[in-house]
Amino acid sequence: YALENIIHLKQIRHINIMLLISFVLMQDGVVLGADTRATSSEVVADKMCAKIHYIAPNIYCCGAGTAADTKKTTELLSSNLTIFSMNSGRNPRVVMAVNILQDMLYRYRGQIGANLLLGGVDCTGNHLYEVDPYGSVDKVPYIAMGSGDLAALGILEDGFKPDLELEKAKELVRAAIHAGIMSDLGSGNNIDICVITRRGVDYIRPYQDSEYKDNRYKKMKYKYRPGTTPVLTEKVVPLKLEVVQETVQQMDTA
Amino acid sequence: MEKHCTDSQVKGVSTGTTILAAIFDGGVVIGSDSRASIGGEYVSSKTINKVIQVHDQIFCCMAGSLADAQFVTKAAKSHLAFHSVQMENPPLVITAASVLKELCYKNKEELQAGFLTAGWDRKKGPQVYVVSLGGMLVSQPVTIGGSGSTYIYGYVDAKYKPNMSREECLQFATNALALAMGRDNVSGGVAHLVVIQETGVEHVVVPGDKLPKFHDE
């Protein structure tokens, strides 16, 4: 009976990041966290996927939803902001990144399946924004998104206080994602944490390894010494190159 | 979780709201609740801001799809800023309302957003305008909107008096919002109120526990 169901299923198997990401605004910066599982229906497609994307040196973005959409949208945003920085000579602000994202996602009327959480530190302070696929924006002190968000939100709501210190904030985010991983099938594997402060960014990947990690990989090596595969024949054909034309142009370095 | 329910009226995050605006002697009060919901069952934000400043002394309240409303108010804000630079004068409240109305009417097929616009200008003083879903523009002394408004039509009709004082009007608005939030499941959170007078603008926030309580609470 179960097999019958699977055969009749005609689903587009795109890779989903049904994940878990959460954010916390702390005293001198922002802490972002995410799990590392990407699924394609019931199969885990990527056990170590990076969900915290680089936008600018002081702005990072977590993406949940369709993997391709989140990756591409954040890449587009990042290149837009870099061009802007070069043109104007100004460092990008989080609120500008949010506005660009909002315009882009609204234009596509929800067809881009990207739930994004933008966080960063700029000259105006620490900021956290949540952007929905339809283009609505909310400024928040803490948030969790993805398939495991309800479990994580419980931990965040209980433990969040304004002006947390760094270690407590990291522990809170880790606990929230751990709760989501335990309660949701779409989230799992390792936990990544990214801490953004005025001084810089600390991208800890992974912050916590999954307890169920496959230890065989440590022993399995994919590097083989020359000679492991026997060489049967060898044929060397030197390519003869002839100089046809040579021109020299002087550069005026005066 | 399934975030975008197709059986709900609004796609994505909805403001499922209670908004109101009322003119008093010398100014206008505009206010809203602060809840954003998805599919009528999940509160996606307890502290969303629905009262947006579109110019120095003109505010508008949004209802309907959050994405559509945020986008329209952003477009209106930039339009009004440009207009006031061209005219070398602050825009009239009716201009702000008309800008919103044009956007809502011309794109009525795609948009699902309604607005209340309130403000003060030198020509006509305090005014309140309603731009409904399809793009109708109407001026009224007191008006309510959103899903929670259905529960307070009686209260507003009975309790509103023209030329109230500022304190009376604030109390009236707070009571109305509290009553609506008490009965409507998609309205709630804190009450955001903005008082606009010739002298300036004041933002009053009434947290949930300080809202007036009635006989059954």
C-alpha cells in the first residue's frame, strides 16, 4: 500500500530548505543560527548546507524555503549592494538591503519561495529584519523561521531578554535550533552560528556537530596514492607550437 | 509549516486588523492594533506597525495584505516627498489620500489593501479619508476599518461626538480598539495611536495590559 502511494506521486522534487533559522539581537550585535539540512521531499539532499549567506561584510542573511531561490536572491542582493558601495563610497545599511529585497520579492508576487532573515550591524546600530516571500517586512528583536520554527520560537520567547551578552545569546540560539531539530523532520544535522558585531564577523561553521554524525568519513579517505589504479599503457603526444606572429606594444607609463 | 494558505482571503501575511481615525477639536487621532496573522490561525507578529508616516503631518493606517499595503505606502511616501519638493509646500491630506487611491484603483485586480489617511494641513485643518479596497475615496469625521471594525460600529456610532477634546478623543479611540481586539481573533497586541495637531505629532502606545478592561474581563 505504501509503495502504491509513492508510485502515484508526481511531485517536482526540488531541493527545499525546510529549515530552521533563528536570530537574536544582543547587546553589541546580532547572532544568527541555522541548521544544515536541505531536503528533497523525504530524502536529505545536503547534510552540510550553508544557510547563512553573505550579503555585505556587516550583513548576513539566513534563508528558508526553496534552496535555489534563497541562494540566488541573496547573491543578487549581495552584488547589488557591492555595486552601490562602490558607486557611492558608502557602507551598505541593513535597511537598504531590506528595501531591495522587499521590492524584488514583491515584484514576483510570492513566486520566489524565499523566507529571509536579514541581520547586520551598521552605523545606525544592530538590526534584524524578517522578509516574507510575498514581500512583507517586519523589524524584530528575535525570530525563527522555517519548518521547525514553532519549536524554536518557544525557546526564544522564553529565554530572550533585551541586551543579552554574547555567550548567553549564542547558547540561546543554539538551544532554539536544537529544539527545532529534535521536533522537526525537515531540520537536522549540524548547527551553524554567525555572530556579527561592530568589530567583525565570526562565522562558526559548525558550531555544534550532530551527535548522529557518520564517523566513517573520518576513516574514509578520498585521496589515493599514484599507483593504486594500475596503469596499463601510456602515450605521450607533444603538441608542437609555432610562433606565427609577434608584436610588441609599448605602454606609455609616463 | 504551510505558511501560505490558499483558503484564506489574503495571500501571505495579512494585517487582519482594527484601524480607526477620528477628528477632534484641533486635530485628529489615528490608531490601530499590532497583530499580523497568516491564514487566520497563526500570529506571525505581535508588534507590527500599521500606522505609517507618509509625510510630516500625514499618517496612514493599513489593512489587508501586509505585503501589498507596505509596498503601496512606500510608493506613496516617495510620491508625496517628490510632490512636496515640486510644490515647495507640504502636501495636503487629500493629496496623500488621492495618491493612495490612484494606486489602489489602478491596480485593483492585483492589490488587496485598504487605507485610512489622517493628517493636518493649513488649508482644511484636521481631516480623515478612507481609501477602500477597490479605490473609493471618501472623507469622514470618524471612520473604522479592518476585520475588527465590525464589532465596534455600534460603539463608535454611539460614543463619537464632534469637537471632543484631545483627552476625550484618545480615550474614545483606546476604548474602541480595546473592544475590537477583545472580540476579533485577528486583532490584538498593543494599541498604536498617533495624535496629529497643528503643533506636531505625538505617538501614544498603549501596551496590552494597560488597555481598558470591560465587564467580562
